[in-house]
Amino acid sequence: MLYFLLTTNHYLGNQKFMVLSVVFIFTYLVPLLILILFKRLKIIKSYKTESIKERKLPIALMVILFYLMGNTMNNAVNLRDISLLFYATSIGLLLVYILFFFKIKASIHLLSLGISAGFFMVLGNNYSQSYALVIMIIFLLSGVLASARLHLKAHTTKEIYIGFFLGMLTPIVLNYIL
């Protein structure tokens, strides 16, 4: 939603509403339903998915879901920027999944904030606009969230940093590849 508020792109008819609806459904409702289903099928013990083993299948499904969302947005008029966001999220989650094999449980919360920071850095660079205030707020929120994750003992400091910096670098690198 922040993207639509801050950018000056021109959107067709109800395009903003449709995009926000699709994004809400596929980034909030579908993952929520997947977790509920997995809990009922006893694939996961709790909604927190604390262990690497419990995280593997939900993350793998999210990699696919975000990739498909990226493809969908990439084929729509005026939505290439948003497709970068979804592709970056898919790749970031894929990297988190790969880290599971090294027994590293990178913070997905910080990954998402890192992706947001990197995304607005890319937008600022691509459109010669300053999103410095937005990026500073994201960094501030990241610090608060990182502190909370550490306080809850959900992650180590290393896992927090890995999550955030993987997230921040993914849209930047992907922007230069695409």
C-alpha cells in the first residue's frame, strides 16, 4: 500500500484496488490458511513454526506463491516494480530455505523488512526520488522488531542480521539482473 501512496505511476481504473486485493489474499489469507491446515494435519506443532523442520514446507510453498505473484504482476501493465518486490521475496525465502541445510534459521520477519528497505532503495535509484524517510523508518522498525525477536529468544543475533541483510540485498541485486 505504501508503494501506491508514494509513487506517481498512473494506474488503470480499479488496478490499485485489484492489486491490493490480490496481494492481501495471497500474502496474508493464503499463508494463514496454509498454517491452519498444516496445524490440523499435525504437520506443524504450533503456528510459530519454531523448528527448521516445521518451517521447510511452509517456506517452500511461499517461495512458489511469491514467484507466481511476481509473474502475474510482471505481465500486468504498470506493475513491473511490484513484480520485483515479489520476485525478491521469493528469492529471499529460497535463500532462507537453503540456509536450513546449514542449520541457520534466518529471521523471516527481518527478511521482510530488509526487502522493503531494499525495494525503496531500488525505487529511489530507478526514479531519481528520495525515499530516505521511508527507509529510515523501516530501519527503525527493523531495530524494534529485531529487539523483540531477540527478547523472545526466537532468533540469535546472527540469524537476525542474516535475515535483514539477505532481504535488503535481494531486491538490489535482482534489480540489476532483471
